[in-house]
Amino acid sequence: MINSNNNPVIIGIAQHTQPKTVSKPLDPLRLMQKTSKLALRDTEVKEIENYIKSIYMVNIRSWSYEDAPGTLAEQLKILPKSKIYLPDGGNTPQMLVNRAAKAIFHDQNNLILITGAESGYSAYRRDKELLKKYWPEKKEPKYMEGKLWNGINNFENAYRLSNPPYTYALFETALRASLNRSIDNHLKKIGELFGKFSEIAAKNPYAWNKDLFQADDIIKVSEKNRLISYPYSKLMCSNLFVDQSASLIITSEAFASKLKVPKNKWVYLMGSADFENIFAISQRPKLYDSPAAREGAKFALNQAGLNINQIDAFDIYSCFPSIVQIIRNELGIKEEDSRDLTITGGLPYFGGPWSNYSLHAIITAVEKIRNNPSLKIMVIANGGYNTKQSFGIYGKNHQIKPRSKIEEEKIQKSILEKSLPPPVEQAKGYITVKGYTIPYERTGTAIKGIIIGELDDHRRTLAYVDIEPNILHLLINQEFVGKKVEVYYDYKTKHNRLLLNL
């Protein structure tokens, strides 16, 4: 058992979605100011800002400031001892909550503000003269803990895998083949899955898009739902063009009692975990699994003293269908399970404010638990390209087992040591396709197909399928995973290419 005085507890929450119609849109920092003030007020403690020791801020992508955490502190009239501003990554919000919990275990009088916001809709869709009038000048951050990353290596980047829809679509075709599903049946399953997400978003007052999309709406390609990267249509992809903000206050059980925060406000972080998969996509043994999610779920559940059947609802990061299915499979949740896999509506419908989405999921979990104290909710945040996953289990009970750093390091090492050899950058011979996708232009024209596969010596490689668009488009009607095709290195373009006859 651990010292209950040091149990981390969330005591204040707020989120906000800025309407498209607002005449003077708030920039991300002002959105954070708004939700931070609301979260502080939500604690029902007067002048609680005087006790904040740290500001943890999720990376902002739609705008940039010289010192966003410092400026926010000034706006809120607080004097934090530390401010943390991290690089991007969808796992960041849950990872920051987990990091705050560690800090609280060592200092029970710690009070931490975690916040993030994006104004992607306004930054990219609004009149730029309007933004110049109301927004501060854009400046590069003067500090950041770590470096911005594109999540892949140079070889993979040469085949455009830094574009998330391409990479996750590649995972999708690999997943489909692993499940031995037909193309039509798998597409139907995606539609049904995301149709449920849309239904939840339609009822969420904070959702960016409250339109109700049925399964057929999601999978049918149309002028409004164009193909992005086969098999993904627009309604299967995260919507980054949103203006949303979220903030929360976390402290120890002891300090919450000292401040006399009403107990109906308290929601505990019962269990948590942060694990990473093998960094290089081309060096992962499988393209359709996530050891980080498998081990992370077990680790967090063990810490909370629960099993997966005792979790009432989930929020699985849903930038694209493949990651939801991969994580669902790793958690051992059956397709017919009636439990919700999102509590917000997911990134395509609720909104995908870059790295900050899961902070909204955490706050929604806290709201639901306050209204129904018996609930246990698991939030799974995903960063990179199925690269990093962070887990949080929320409820009205505290943790029963402490985090074991040694055990955590042992698990992480066991995941990474299964890395395959580096890929072959100049391939020649025959390749067995393991996954593929076909990116599309806005006009509906197929571009270059991208494949990942295995050579006869079992080494991985990547290649382009660079053929006439109308012929390339035919690949969407046949299963290409498992095909054995000749590959060669084109010294002129410096890419591997397939010799393909359809």
C-alpha cells in the first residue's frame, strides 16, 4: 500500500470549443487563459492560483510564442517555480498527468496546472488580416524540453511516411490482411466503428462537428468525403482545423484536503503507464500491433488493482481507424463489446487539436465520474506513428500499488530489443508486400502508391508504386498485401520502385 496522503487527485477542470462564427477569435494562449481560469474556479477555492507550483503546457502547433508558459503565468498572476513546455505528440497530455503524479508523490503540497490549446481553424481558415489585428505577433519558442520530431527516420521520410494519413493507412491494410477480411467487409467494420464515434460527438456540447454520420456516410467516397490515402476518406481522419482548449488542476489528496476542495470534485488517477514502441516503422516485427499498448494497459490496471472488465468506458486515441483497432485488440476488447471506445466522439468528429486532444478526453472522464462516482474510465493517448502510448485510469478510488521504475524499465527494454535489422535502402529482387496505401490529390487522382514489404532475405524495405493513376487506382479493388513483386532501385529518383503489371 502507498501513502494515501500523496495520492494524485484532479480537483479542477475546464474545456472550451470556440465557435466558428465568433467575430474576434481567441489565439491559443488566450484560449488557455480562459480554460485555466475556469479550471481554477472549478476547485471552489479562493485565490487557489497562489498555490500553483508548476505549469505543464502541451506543445502549440497552430501558433507560436516566445514563452507561452511564462506569458500564461503573467496573465493568471501566478508565480510558478517551474514551467514545462514539451515537443509535440498526441501522448503528451496523459504523459504530463502521469509526470505530475510522480512530482506529487515526492511533494504532497504540489499543485500543478496542465493546459493546452489550438486555434487551428482560425489560424488556417480565417482572414489573416483579422488575425494580425487581434493576435500577438508569432515568435519562435525560446525554450522547449526536447526537440520537435517528425517521428520517423530519413529513409522512411523519403517515402513520405511523415504524413500521418499515409502511415496509418499503411497500418490499416496490414491490419486488414492480418484479420483475413475482405476489402468490403473491413471497410464496413471501419464505418460501423467510427459511426459510433460520430454518434457520441453529436451529443457532446464541446464537439467541433455535431453532424451525425452513419457508417455509409463515412466509407462512401463523395465530393465532401474525398479519398485522402487509401483506404481512408476524409471522415476517417483527424480534423486538425479546430479551436479548442482544455485545462486541469492536479494535486495530492493531502493538499486537496488542506485547501478544503469539496470531495465531490475529486477524481483520482488510479493507474498510469508510459511506454514506447520501436521507433522505426520498418524495423517493427508487425505493422498491426502495439506492444506499448499491451504492456501499458497491464501496467496501469495492475497499479489500479483492476482488470479490463472493470473499466466502464475507454477513450482510445482515434486519429485514424487503424490505431483504435490496434489498441482495442491489444486490450483484448471484443468487437461486440458494448462499452464505449470514446467518451468525446474522437478526433475526426469531436476535434483533433493536434497534441492536445487527450486532455479533453481526461477532462470528459472527470466530468463523467463526478456525475457517476462508480465509473472507472481508461484514457489511452497515442503519439507519433503508433510510437508512444500513455495510459490513465480515472475513478473515485486511489491507487493501490506504487509505480515500479525498475519494472517499467524492464518492460520498455523488452519491447525495444525485438527490433528488426535496419531496412534495405537500395533494394533489388522480389518483395512480399506487408502493407500499402495510395495517396490521392484533392482532385481525386491517385498519386504514388507506397508499400512496405519483406525481401527474400527477410529484410524490410520501402518502395513506390509509380504507375499511371488510373491503373494505380485499380489497387483499391484488390488485396495487395501478400503479393510478391519485383523491386529495383532507381538511381535517378533515388527510390525503390516496383515492376508492376496489373
